[in-house]
Amino acid sequence: MLIMQTNSWIPLFPEQASSFAWQVDYLYFYLILVSVGFTIPIVAAIFFFIVKFREREKYATPDEIHGSMVLETVWSIIPFVISMTIFLGGAVVYYTQYRMPDDAMNVYVVGKQWMWKIQHETGQREINELHVPVGRKVKLTMTTEDVLHDFSIPAFRTKADVVPGRFTYLWFEATKPGKYHLFCAEYCGLNHSGMVGYVYVMEQKDYENWLQGNVTGQTPVEQGRDLFENKLGCASCHSGGPQQRGAKLEGIYGKEVSLVGGQKVVADDEYLRNSILNPGAQVVEGYQPIMPTFKGQVTEEQLLSLVAYIKSLSGVTATGTPASAPPSPVSSGTDAGSGNTQGGGK
């Protein structure tokens, strides 16, 4: 069966093109089977009772019907078993889809009315297109510049909301080379229907050739480092040494951080993002709340780059694996006392 979308025919049930697509389909068809299995007998019973027990005599006294313990037990146990299988199947699918793998390559996605802006960990940028290698786990770190969007790839049987003011994540492992539809699955304005694109799944060699054939700009880590050291002046307070007024960033990612007031939080992506935009909300123990907010001064793409760079200071690469030598927060020739001298509360 086909449906019409943006002047092209799209199959109602696209081919399975990801490692967990079969799990989603099995659960989906099981739900259809259960629904049909209950609906048909119930509707048939309704019509049967309408005919069998129709009124034949005015004010007739019906026969008294006593309950059946066997019947009560059966229609309690069967729905319970079916409900539990649906719950367990859904839990397995959810756990598989939304537990991010540690060995995935990272791709950054920023939604904007009405396009998808995508950047690879090696620096390549795309608009409404995503090139990935077959058989490789890919993790998308996503955010939006404006309204709520939803990143959906039907052939991979996966989708996730892209929410303003936070990071959301999605992962997949494509199993078949090809060209697959990419949609925004959340109404986001007048041109929502035009917020479409394609995912190109390529053999590893073809993917490497594609990377080499596209001009590579700065990587997200390099962009973040430039912002950190030069454009935003973060290094003036977070550079280390006796003049350091901001919290130490080396080795912080993934570790527990003690805050003023005794609270402890894990320094993950969301914590780093909030520390940049709202530094006074979670001040690190031992430091003063003197860091200014950068809300409105950095874009969502710059936030992704800053977070990527701070993660690299802990030896975490974009793929989530330890790096051999994390870059220094201050490059040679950078004056630790230059730049923005007001920050440092985080």
C-alpha cells in the first residue's frame, strides 16, 4: 500500500533498514493481531446477543443467570497475559532504541523552521541530508533553534522529539545501503510538510570517499575550542593555574560534581549546557557565582561545539571513547588573563 507525500509515493510499510526495525514491526503486528482478535469476537457477540435476546414479550421476567468462576478466571487471566506480553515487548523495544551505545559515531543535528542542519564529527555539514556508513552505529545529538520538531526515519523505525532548550538523542545502525526518507513528524508551522530530506546509507569505502570529496571545515571540537579560548574568553577563568576563578573542566565530564548547598550532580551534556546558559543555577562548591550567562550570545550549533570541546578535555571523543591526549584548554600563545574576565562561577 502506498501513500502520497511531497509529490512522491511512499510505502505505508517501508522496508526494514535498521538493526532493530524487525523488533518494532513484530510488536506492531502483534498489537494489530491482538486488536483484531478481540474486536471480531466482541462485535460478533454483540450482534448475536441483539438477535438472541431481543424483546419478545412486554415486561417479561428474564431467567436468572448465576456467575461462573471458571469464566471469571479465564477472562481475567487471558487479558493479563496479553497485557504483560505487550508491556514486555514495548520495554524491550524502548530499551533497545533509547539506550545510547558507547561505540557510536556522533552526528550533531539542529532543527530550524523548516530544515535540518547536520554536522559530522569530522566537520562536514549537510542540509536536509545525512550520509552514514552501513553497519555502523550512529548517535544523533539533537536540539532546535525555535519550536518543537521530530526527527523521524520510517525505514529505520525510529523517531525522537527535538525539543527547544535541551538535548535529545537518537541512534540507529543501518543495515542496507540505499536512500531513505527523513521527516519532521511534529507539526512545526506552515511549511512543516516541506521539512523533509533523505538519509543516504553507503558502503564504508563509499562513505570514506564521500567524506574526502566534501570540504571539511572545523570539527565541532575545534569550533568549540575557538569559542572557548578566543571568541568568548572562557579560558580567562577556566584556564587553570593560580589565576583560575572558574571550576576545573579537565576530567569533569561524566563525573559527580559537588554544588553549593551540598547537592551533587553528574556532569553530562545537559549539565554543561545549563552551566553555559544559566550558570547561577548550579554553582560548583568552592567557587563564587560570578560567571555571566551566555544565553542569547551563542547559537545552538555553538552550544553543541562548546559541549563537544569540554568533553574532549576529559578525554572523551565524539564517539564516546577515551582520547589519547585531550587538548589543552589554552593554546600556546593564548593569554590566560585575556578575554572575558567576568566568568568563572561554574
